[in-house]
Amino acid sequence: MKKQVNRVSLGYKKLPVEAIPPFAGWVVTCLTGSTVFVNPPIPLAPTVTLNASASDAATVVDMTTRITTLQVAIKNYQDGGSLALTARNVALAAVIEGLDALAFYVQTVSRFDRDLMLTSGFVPTSTNRSQSKLDTPSINGIANDTSTELDVHLTSVANAYGYEVQTNTNGTGTWTTVKYSAQARNIPLTGLTTGTVYQVRARALGGSTGQSDWCMPGSKIVD
């Protein structure tokens, strides 16, 4: 019987720019210390090599450094820094290049084992030829265990690359995106205002339309 060949989905390329660092960081977390994916084509974290030449250091840029550079570039672009858009796009291209290389590597190692592929942080392509819209996540709970912080707990959605979380503080006003997360279990929202009631909603990213519907909002006061 012919084995099913699994392929890594490249749908992460369609994510909002702000969602790329959390997704890439999740992949790095999943691959770090793996006993199966032991020879990634790009270093996951900075390495110190004795007697390395300057040219070697310049050509091998690890994923953690690429992600950090993109995070800084995103912030600079939001602040309107000079040439910030170009810098952001260059940093984004470097992270996508790294993800593409890691995705091909993961696919090569785990192409006959879908469960193994899932441990890499990447999402396998759907076995259904007609890709469908993602299911809508739901809020399992919102905790306020730390001052000025809320921890949002969502249900996981199959084939999602991540989750977008928005808050609203006046009930009928504008919803504002405050967090992109690669996982649903625990999403911390920090820097909130004490004594304020926050409404929270979330959606999954990916699928045929790029995102799911927004979930039903939950609310919590910040102590």
C-alpha cells in the first residue's frame, strides 16, 4: 500500500506581518531540542564558533536573530521611522526565507508521518483538496492572575497558523488588535489599565479565507 506523502503548508506567507514573529518563534521553540529534527539548515539560535571568519558570521544568520530584527523593524515602522518600510520588508523577507528552508527540511524528514510533522510547529497541508474556512475558536477562560495583565485561554483550531486577539474597553467602540499568538492555550495581554473592564475576542488565522469568524466576546476586569 502506497504511503501518504504529507507536505508542509506555506500558508504562513499570507499571515499579517505582525503575526509572522509569533509563528516563527513557535517553530523555533518546537524544533529546539528535537531528537528528530536534529540538523536544521539554519541555526535556530545564535551560536559561538571559535576561529570563525567574519564572512562566516555575516552569511549565517540564525532564526532567533532574524525574528528579533523583524520585531524591531515592525515597531520602527509603526513609529514612522525613516526608511522603516524598506527595513521591515527586508527583515520580513529574511524570516520568510528561513521559514521556507525549515519547512522544506521538516517536510523531507517527516513526509510520511503527519503527527511527527505537527511536532515541528508547522502545519501540514489539508488532505481535503478544497481548503475550507477555519473553525471559530472559543474562549475557555480569561484570568487576571497578574496585575495589569489578562491571560486568555482559547480552544485550539485545527490547521490554524495562529490567533489574533482584540480588546474593547467601552462596549460599543472600536475593537483593537493587541496580540498575535502562535498558540491558543494561554495568550497573555500585558500593559492593561487597572480597574478597567476589557472585552476580548479572537479569531484563528489561516484556511481558505485567511481567518475564521470572530468568537463570541468574553470580558474581565483588570485588578
